[in-house]
Amino acid sequence: MHEERLADRAYAGIVELINTDDLQIGDRLPSETRLAEMFGMSRTVVREALVRLASDGFTEARRGAGSFVKRRPSERLGSHMPMQNLAATMGSYEVRLVLEAEAARLAAQRRSAEQLLVIERAMDALRSALQASGPAHVEDMVLHRAIFEATANPIFVSSFDHMHDEIDRILRAGVDISRSRPPAAINAMIEEHELVVDAIRAQDGDAAALAMRWHLWQGRKRLMP
């Protein structure tokens, strides 16, 4: 098996360990050596998984002390995706941070009046869906895709469509998890999208890219308590 796939398995195994052993924020994980023994993998593979977990905000490494739990995945996350897919799901954010931020920048610079109207209507639909009690992932997807279409570059659109299934799972989970929290969580989602649309309306590419990047960072955090 490819080492990258082994690292995904180790990543999922450590997350499962955090959940099943009820490790709390600040608790120390087993050593790299112990984790390697538990998973039947090399320390190199376990170390790669720990680096990615730290990058995704689940753990933190302390020099000379090991790795510690920094955040726990939301208990509702497992209803939207198998935990063995969590590494790929979190990894997709790295791609989206690059791709969607630049798409927002180009959309702000290139959008036509007609494309802006499509984006604004999609924002209105998303706002209404988020303020209602039902799912809102379809409206969320429509808005994000409308921004890609406004880049006037079909390669951006095809790249977004290639990631459709992964993004759809994330959007479903994000809305569901936010609905389980105080109303401020949903209001924050609305405001994040509005910042992106406002910047595109103003044709401010830098502001649009920054707003999209902020939205995606917040979206990744929503997958955790």
C-alpha cells in the first residue's frame, strides 16, 4: 500500500483513538513508537500522520513531550463521512484554500453585471436556506459554483466540479454541525459568504480572496467542537 494511504489510515486511527479513549483537549497521545506498534506501521508513517493532524488543528506537538489533543472532531461529523475519509476531507481544504481564494479574486476582477446578479441571487437563496430549519448545502454549492463561473475560466469550473462530491459532504456536515450550536454559528456562516459577495460586487480582488480564505478556514474549524 502506498505510504500516503498508510498515513491516511494512521490519521484516521489516531482520531478514532481520541474518540474511543475519550481523550480530552490537553491529553497526551501515545508515543510515536507505541502508535506504530498499535497500527502495525512504521514510525515514519505515524510521524507523517501526526504532522497532518497538527496542521489540521487536531493535535499539537510539544518539543520533548510528545503530541497532545488540541481539538476533537465533532461527534456529528461521523454521520456525514466515515472517519477513515477524514484525512482526505481535511486535506481537500488545502486545495480549496488555493483554488477558491483565487477564483474569488478573478471573479471580482472579471465578473459581468449578469454574473454578479446570479451570485447575488445565489447569496439570497443561501441566506434564506440557512435562516430556515432545513438543509442548505445545495444553495451553498450553487453560490460557490457561481463564483467559479464568474472567473471566465472553464478550467476553474471543471476543477470545482471534479471536487463536487467532497465539497458536498463538507457543506452538509458544516451546516448540520452549525445548526446544533447557538444561532450565532449560522449567522457567522451568512456573514462570511456576504463578505465574499460584497468584495466581488466592489470588484476588489484582494478583499474577495481574503474573505474566501477566511470563510474556508472557519469552515474547517466548524468540523470541530
